[in-house]
Amino acid sequence: MKLNELAAALGCRLEGDGSIEISGVRGMEQAGEGHLTFLANPKYAPKLKTTRAGAVLAANPVSGLATLISSNPYHDFARALEFFYQPPRPAAGVHPSAAIAQTASIGENTSIGAFVAIGENVTIGDNAVLHPHVVVYEGARIGNGVVLHSHSVVREFCELGNRVILQNGVVIGGDGFGFAKRSDGSHHKIVQSGRTVIEDDVEIQSLTSVDRGSLSDTRVKRGAKIDSLVQIGHACVVGEDNIICAQTGLAGSSILEKNVLLAGQVGISGHLTIHEGATVYAQSGIGGDVAPKARVSGSPAFDAGEWLRAITAFQKLPEILRTVRELKKKIEHLTS
């Protein structure tokens, strides 16, 4: 595409030569003459001095480079990338090796890949894609435009909304981890009679599990994005537009309100609420409620600003301890 065509498609203002041919989108270091790059974070602005890109997406004009002026460069970079690459989509139809129950209802223009298994009374909407080796248990309901990648599993009676994406190996509605201890110390399995409900526009990355509840449903609300290797325990609620990064674990009955961000390897003890707009930094341990818009860090987690000061002091503890011992000796000498 010519740069002026790309500017029009993105709704960006063009500063510079609009006749430049753009053949793709690249980062600043990898970009060549025919590439569009982007500047979303001002701290990376010095890299523009050495980039070989033909043009840049940025919030303000960049000297010496044709610029697409954007109020949200990172978002428009993502949109621009879609003009140059789209993941392949299988053709509509059912592969001969797929096993589909007679009572299942399959929507129009849906692609069912090789060795897919679909159980009794399943409903799948229009324009869905089920890649090879997907398994959908009895009574599950799946919306329109859903993409289920290979080896993902949707268990019995669970629901997926519209445009949900499950990456490889995701398990929706596996049994919650619930056992009652008998008098002899052995464990009796508690039937997990709830469901898992995934609302519209949720994406869940590879090898993540979202367990069903024992009594109530586990629910992931609209627009939430969940990274790989995350565990969502039984009866949890993940709020709208949450971001949950890799290797995070939510114990049962945790409630996350809207726009919560959990960085990598966060652990949540369960039966608590993380309120709207809160941010929990990496490797934090959450043992109680988190206030709205709070920023917490550490284990046990507390205010992130205080945590930074505390961790700075922590590194000086040996020196502080030596000083205290020396002062103690001086005081003992003076008092004697």
C-alpha cells in the first residue's frame, strides 16, 4: 500500500511523502526502507535516529521521517499490521474424520477440522472455526465467530460467547479442585455441578485452565484477555477487560472487578475481591481485598510505592545491622 492509502484506512494525519510504498510493519530495529514502524513510548524515541524504516506511526511528527500522526500509535500499529498479515482461515465444512453427535446443532459457514469430537446437544454458532483435535462435551453452547485451536477442550454444559478465541490446549470447565476429608483422613471428591461461562470477545492463551464451580458458575466477563499457563479456580469471576498475565493463579471464589491488571506469577488466595482498576505487579501474593485503582506489589502485597522503598532498604539490612551492633557496643561502653 502507498502510505497515503494506509493513512486514509487508519484515519491518521499524514506528515511527509504519501507516495512511499509500504510492504509491511516492523519494529524500529528490524524495519527497512519499505516498512512502517511505530513509536508508542517516548523513551524509545532515540532509536528513531538509527531506524531504516520508510515511515513511522507516532503521536507527533518525527523529523526526517514520513509520519502518520495518531492519538494511539500502538493501537493503530496493531490495526496496520492486519492489512499485511491475516492468519489463515480453514474453509467452511466438516472434515470426514470429525465425530459429531446427531443432536448437535452446527451454524452456517463453520469449519470443523480433522478429529474434532462434538458431543450430544451441543450448539455451535455461525462462522466458527474448530481446528483439528478440538473436543466439545455434551450440552456445551458456543457462539458466533468463535475460534478454537487444536487440543482445546470445552467441557459439559459450559458456554462460550461470540468471538471467543481459545488457543492451543485451553481447558474450559475442568473440575474445580474440591475434596471433603473423611474421618479416616482420605478425600471424598465434591461433584462440580456449576459451569464455566466465557462471555463475548474473550481470548485465552495456550495451556490455561478455567475450572467449573462446585455450585455456582465460574465466569470470565466480556473482553478479558488471559495469558498462557494461568489457573482460574472454581467459582471465580474475572471482570470486563481484565488483563491476566502468564503463570498467575486464582484460588476459588476470587472476584476481579472491571479493568484489573495482574502481572506475571501473581498468586491470589481466594474468597477476596480485587476492585476496579487495580494493578497487581509481578510475583505478588494477594491475601486480602485490593482497593479500587490501587497499585500493589510484593508478598504479602502492599502499596507499590512503599514496596519499592522497602525493597531498597532490604538490600541495606546487613549494613544497617552492623551499624546497630556497633552503636550498641558504644552505648554499652559509655554506660559502663
